[in-house]
Amino acid sequence: MRTLLTILLLLAVAVPAPALDRRPRKKDKKKNKTEAVVTPPTAPVAGQQAAPEPEEPELPDPAEVQYDDMTLGLTAEQADSLVAVWRERQCGDSYQEFFDNYILVDSTAESTTPDSVYIQRLRALVSPIQLPYNSIVRGYINRYTDSRYGTISRILGMSQYYFPLIEEELIKAGLPVELRALPIIESALSPTAVSPMGAAGLWQFMPATGKVYGLEVNSLVDERCDPVLSTRAACRYLKDLYTLYKDWTLAIAAYNCGPGNVNKALARAGDGSRTFWDIYDFLPRETRGYVPAFIGASYAYAYHKLHGIEFTEPPLPLATDTIRVDRLLHLGQVSSTIDIPMETLRQLNPQYKLDIVPATTKTYSLVLPQRYVCRYIQQQDSIFAKDSAYLKEYMNPANLEKKRQQRSGTIYTVKKGDTLGAIARKYRVTTAQLMRWNGIKNANKLRLGQKIRIEGR
């Protein structure tokens, strides 16, 4: 059975045949070659001794050919690459299948689309969360589906990496998978996004709330930026909010502005107020757009093709695996030993603020591209042998503070054609943040050579 599963796996990823050639195939090849040169025997010429018959080449006994029935003789690194290709293809296929099989497609021209079409499309997204349509929602749909900004294309690309892990945690928690759209409006799917108020990560937890839900936040680690751990914390928080309000629109609003503000809005709206739309006028201004933005993001994710929007390629490897680290480790030790780009390690492990995994009293996770996992295990001793070279400068508190300051910001020089919005998208921050960090009053007035400071995580 294991052999059958392996063969099916190999067929699924369409590995080129030469990579899987084995000695039994070589045997057949030799046999065919031998048969091809055999000609019918001719009568011996008088006085000439008949030539001896050619001996059949000695072939190995198939029983003597041994290989692992799960890897078919592949090395550990080859097996890792095979699994990586398989997972990447699975991810891409499932992503495409969702839009091909479960999303309503019509041929209505977008420029003349009546409201009834939007209503029909939202109704087709059957969900425990109410997705009503009105003029406010339409404004957010237009914003998310406007291809001039390119935001939704980047989000669609990032969603191929983040949505599978977010959906997995939502399903485990028994929550609607449509809540995956919340990180779109919270952080534009950027795990290193930081708000002006200090909220951070995909789910934009404030430090105090993050700690309440079990996230570690200190000088070296900020688990609000850990995609998996922050999603688990968000699931617990959302479940608590739904238990409190018994309505998903109110729970989503409370996620944005806090239960206290929702409770005050309910009190001011009077008896009979049960949903977000009942208390709309009594909510803080920024929260009034929060649920409509959630509906708009959900619509744009589902129907982006109808608006001529294509996703960009994700900057992250889609096939990854996790290693548990039980010793102090600098990401540079891994990068220099197994030839993995430092930026890839940072993107996959955004919770380590100074590139250090502080595994002194407990273990921490390290996410690696699938293709590098076996290489890491095989060279683990070499990786940890570099600890003195990479960690000595961090042992001195003065050096630690210096490194923190270095990582705290990047300087960008404005070039011809640059806009503040484009710079913000490049560094995964907001235009408002760039304006605040640099004292810019008008986002449309940049000059060539101007220095733009981008604060780090």
C-alpha cells in the first residue's frame, strides 16, 4: 500500500522519468538493445568454423535490487523537493478550484453592473456571517476591485500562503472560514504591519490583548507577528466576542473597536438593536467602515476575476515545514550553512525581531522551505557550531541596543516615478505611516533624492 501511495505521488507531481530511472528499467533497456541487433542465423560457409553464439549479458537478480519502498531510492533532499513540488501544486490547484467550482461567474459588464447583480453574488457566498449589500458596501467593493491600486492583486498573491494556515485554524476552532478576510482589512496580509496605535501582525493585536491571549511580546520575540500563533489567538478572541453578542457583525465590529464601544453603541441605539447595522450611527467613525470593508474584501477575493484582476506571484515559498529549536540560534547561522536567503528566513519567521531565536529555556519554531528541511537536519551540528561567530555581538547589551536601532528603520531614496503609495506597498506599510514617520504633509509632493525613513518591526 505504501508503495502504491508513493507511485501515485510521483505521478501527481509529474516528475520527469529520467529522475526515477532505476536498475530494473536499465535491465529492460539492455534487453531491448540486445534484441534489436540479433539477426537471423546464416548457414556457415564451407571450411569456416561457425562463430560461437554470443553470450547473454549477465543481469542482476531483481531480488537483489533493494531500495526504500517509500522513497524509491531518492535521497533525503530529493524527497524534500518532491514533497515541496507536490504541496505547491496542491496549493495552486486548490486555490484555482475554489474560484472555478464554487464562485458564481456571469458575463455582466462591470461598468453597467446593476445593484441586483452584486446582491446576487453576495448571496451566492453562503455564510453564517451576514453579507448584506447597500451603498456603503458598494463603495468598499469598488475600492477593493479598483485595479489601479494593485492592492488586491498583491493580497491575492499573499493569500496563497496565508489563507491555508488561517483557514486551518478557523476550522479547528469551529469558526466560519469567511473570517479569513479580517486580516485583509487589518493588515493587508502583512505579518509585520504596525498601526499608529501600536497594534501589530496579521490580526493587529495590541500588546496587552496579545498577552491576554497567550502571545509572547518582548525585546526579541513578538508572536503577534507569528502567522500561526496570532491566528490561534485571534480565533480565541473572536469566539469570545461571538459568545458575548451572538451576532457575527457585532463580533467583527467589537474586534475593531473593542466590546466597550459596541456596548455603548447598543445602549444608545435602544431596545431591539441586534446587529451592526442597527447601531451603525452610534459606533466610532472608523468602525462604521469596518464591517462594510469586510464584506467588500470578501467580495473582491471571491470575484476578482470578474473585475479583470489577476493575483501576483507570492513572494513566499508555498511548501514549508517547521523545525523545533532548543538552542540559542541566529538566522544567519542557518542562512550561511544551507544557502537559504536571509530575507526568506525573515519572511517565514517574522516574529524574531532581531533574527535571534532565543531558545534558552523553551523551544521555539523555525519555519523553513520544504526543500531545505533535510539539509538543515543533516547540517544541524555545523549550524550550531557557528553560534559564537553570530551571537557574540548580541551578548553585550550595548551591541544588542545598537542592532535594535539598525533594524528599527530603513532609508529609501526617492527616484523618478516614485509615489508615496508605491513606496508604502514595497515595504508593506501604509502611506499614513510614511507621512507620520517623515513629517510629510502632502503625499503628492515628493522630490528626487528625498530620503524616506521606513521604521522596522
